[in-house]
Amino acid sequence: MPSLKQALALALLMTGPLRAGVRTDLPAVLSVDATQAPRHLLHAKLRLAVTPGPLTLLYPKWIAGEHGPNGPIADLTGLSFRAGGKALPWRRDDVDMFAFHLTVPKGAEQLDVELDYLSPHGAESAPFSAGPTSTATLAILPWHLVLLYPEGVPSDALRIQADLTVPAGWRVGTALPPAGAATGDHLRFGTVTLSTLLDSPAIMGLHFRTVDLGGTPSHQAHFTADTEAALDLTAASRQALRDLVAETGALFGARHYAHYDFLVTLSDHIPSDGIEHHQSSDNRMPERAWADPDLLRAFDTGSLLPHEMTHSWCGKFRRPEGLAPGNSHVPLKGELLYVYEGLTTYLGDVLAVRSGLAAGDVFREYVADVAAALDQAPGRAWRPLQDTAIAAQILYPASPSGAGARRGVDFYPEGFLIWLDADTLIREQTGGKRSLDDFCRTFLGGPSGLTDPPVVSTYTFADLVAALNAVAPRDWAGFLRERLDRVGGGAPLDGLVRSGWRLAYGEAPNTSLKDAERQDKTLDLRFSLGLLLKEDGEVIDALPAQAGAIAGLGPGMKLVAVNGRRFTPGRMHEAIHQARGTGRIELLVENDEDFKAVTLAYRDGERYPHLERIPGTADGLAGITAPRR
């Protein structure tokens, strides 16, 4: 909850005109024209009630849920300011590139701002919402792409009334409240705080379908896709989404929203991703994710919506102090991301199985894959998990090349293992009478209902430890610090063992790994040769002390031939099989414009991670993932 000092400051800000020259007693008006979205162009007009004098307007920089300064300022174009019928000169700050200075002339009572946003497309890529957001038949609108806001004004203190114009025949999905019925292709939304607007993206498209998921309050899933066929959800998928709603209610015991809207974009031209919001989620998936049985079976498909919905409790309602700034210009601090994202990963993955969106055997293969990757990651030798959370803003956009030595945003998958460890410890300590579910109800649940802006209940490390101790007393501070600050050693696998499973390796392919290969167009040989390759043979990563790296392979090189024949993934698998007898694999490797022959010494065959039962133990994973509804 806000401190008394914060609450008093906010109350003062909301009582009238501000020194910044923008009045907060009158709402701003934001009009977005998305009719040119198929051309990857958005046009926006912003009207602010102002008072004369110097004024600084800011483009959103630190984007909530993205944990970094990802505001795509480079794609802001066509910026102009007018007041009293005249164009106003402006100047960008020469240190803060997201700040624009101007002076409101005497007698002016309103400022009109116009701008364009150029959405990236094709091969262009950037983190999260700064990446591609439109195709010929659909678009995603995170509102922070198309607005400026006054410096010195908390997001909770400024109210905005937004409206949106879309291409003819397109439909819109958003959690924003409507202000009357739509007029043709024009929609007007109710006046909300800037906080709520920024937290309520919209999706729109020609091919559009809404599925009612029931529950109290209401829940809906809005789907837009590049083709009509991609919208054909099976009856089982619809029921699983309804069961997800029921399972979240059973887990958390409260809902901090007036309604919840899944916003699902299905396109192969927009990178797959998910971004959480308080009463909606922006879910971006392959075009056939809900129609192709192979994609539908993949754990990444089944777990995305549960993960993003879980954030409504873990990340939006309950939020680390360092991730709850007053506006989008205050830097975010990721120290507790192993809770915000790590706990959400654990709960979202468990909910995927509880709801039926993912099968238990697929879940176990996924756990084996991520646990094995973390267990052998060479970056563990120098970087503690805590640093991956603190450095999240620089790790998100990092290249996949050399990721093993660098470590990436490991607080997601390793957070899963830590919270599995905590869950099994609580169950063991209390004889099965309590579990992490009890912690979720007390720490993440709280009172139901919604305000504008939504209530954000912040917490510290000490608050987290106290809440765990209230469920099952022990040295939780020591438990967390040992796992967060450790350098060297393998992944924290105690929770797996305590749940009756252990990590093992065999020649049978891991289905989760194979699903990832198919989706990412890669060849994953990390657990045999220590190599992660693109389908064309380019090396993405070569793990130290493994056969590939020992032979001199590194990121950016390309395997041209294997055992005297042109490289293909199939021939690489054949060569690994043949090496069981020969102990060698002959490669022709391209490194920029140079070619050389390389011999890999290897004879252990295909090697993939799996979970195997520990004889004489109970299946704790089955109990954890059993439905609660």
C-alpha cells in the first residue's frame, strides 16, 4: 500500500493546477487512429488542459511488466504541439531523450499534441511491445506507444478519456470500460487514470472471436488472428480456459478486478510473448497455436495464459517496492523478480496442468528440460541468480549467442525450482496440511474488488519472509539467500527429489525440447555435444567443456558438412548415432569466410533429460498439479 507521505503527495497533486502547467482536475483526451495499422502506422492526438508557462512532456520509458527502459522512442515521429491556434517550438532534452520541453503561451487553456508511431515489422525485432505490433489484418495497441504525459504528475493523478478508430470491419478487445456503444469503426472509452490506461492494452483485427469463460466477475477471451481458420478452438480448449478461471479462484480466493479479459493475438509475423496487466493480458502466440495439435500440445502454449493471468495477483496487486514507481520515468528495480516472475512461473505452470491446458506428462518433460539446462549452465560459475534479477533490463535484449556462459533471465525457470522447493518443504513440514497454496491465499489474495487506479500492495524481502513464516515457520530468509546468492554448483533440485522425482538422461527425445526445436527452428544438442544450433547449422551456443567447444566451435560459426555430406539436422543425428562406434564426428565448419575441418571426439550417443520416479516415494508432483476446483 502507498505510504502516508505518498498518499498526501498524491492528494495535493489531485487538487488543482500543477506547477508543470497541466491541470489534473480536467481529463486529457487521447484519440488514436489505427486505420493505417496494416501499413504499420498509428496516428494519435492528445489534448491536455494546461496553464501558461514552461512544460515538460515525457514519452513512457520504463514499461511496467517489461522491467526495463523499453519505450520505443526511436519509432516516435511526426511530433507537433499547438496552443491558441499556433504551432509551438519544442526542444528534446539533451540528456533525457524521452523528455520534450516547450512553453505554453499566455492565455492558452489547452495544448494539442500530434504524433505518429511506426510499428517495426518483418525481420526487425525489439523487446516486448517495442517489437512488431501489426500485420495486414490485426494490430496490438499498448497505449504507451502513442502518448506523452506531463513531468511531475504521478500516473494515478492524471485522468484520460481515450477513443480509437479502427479499419473497417475490424473488432476490438480490451479491458477498458466503454463510453456508450461503438459508432461504426469508432470506439470511445470511459475516463480512467493514466495508470489504468497504460495497464489496459487493446487488440483489434478483421478475424476476431470472443469466448465467454463465465465466472464471477465475468471473464472473456478475445482472439484475433491472421486467418479465420486459426480461430477454431476445440471444445476441450474452451473448457480448459473456463477451468483456469475456476482454478485461479480456488488458489487465490480473491479477484482484484471488475472483469478479466485475455487478449490473444495469433500471428506468425509477431514474436510470441506475453505481457501482464491487472485485469487483462496481452498474449502473442503462433497463428495456429490453438488449431494445430502439435502446437496445442506444447507446454509453452498451455502455460502462457495461466502465467499472465497469475500476474494479476503476483505482480500487479502484490508488487515488489522496486517495481511500483509513480510513473513511467522512474527506474524499475528487479531485485525481487524471482518472486514477481519466478513465483508466477511456478504457479502458472501448475495452473496449466490443474486446468487441463497442459498434460502432466508434458509438464514433467518441460521441467526436466529446464532443470537440466540450468544444472549444466556454465554461467553459474560466476553469476548468482540474484544478479540475473537485478540485471534483468540488460539481459532481456541480450543475444542468445553465448547465453550459457552469460546466464539469461534465469529467475523465471530457476524461480520455478526454488518455489517448488518451498512448496514441498511446507508440505513435508506440516504433514501435508499446508502448502504454497496457503501462502498464495494470504500473501496474494486479500480483498476482492477494483478501484481506479487499482490497489497496489507493495512488499519487501522482509514481508515475503514473514508471510512464509506465517504458513510454516523456518529460516526462510536463509533458504532464499542461499539459493539466490550461491555461485557455482548445480541447479536447486531438492524440490524435485522431495516430490519423488529425479533428473535422469537417456536416448529417448525429450518432447518439450522437441516442441521448442520445432517452434524455434533449432537443433538442440546441449546435453550431448554441448551445442545449440539453428536448423541451417549456425552455432547459437557452445557450452564450455563439452565436445563442441573442446573441438573449437563457437557462436556464429556454421556447420557446412557432417561426415562428408552437406549438413542437415537428420544427418547430424545419424552422425551422433554412428559415433557410438567410431568415437568421432567429422565436420566442415565455416567461420566468416574461412573454412576448416573439425573433429569432435564423442561416443555417448543421443542424450536427453527426463524425470524418473524415485522408488518407494509418493508422487508429489501429481499432488501439486491435481485440480482444486
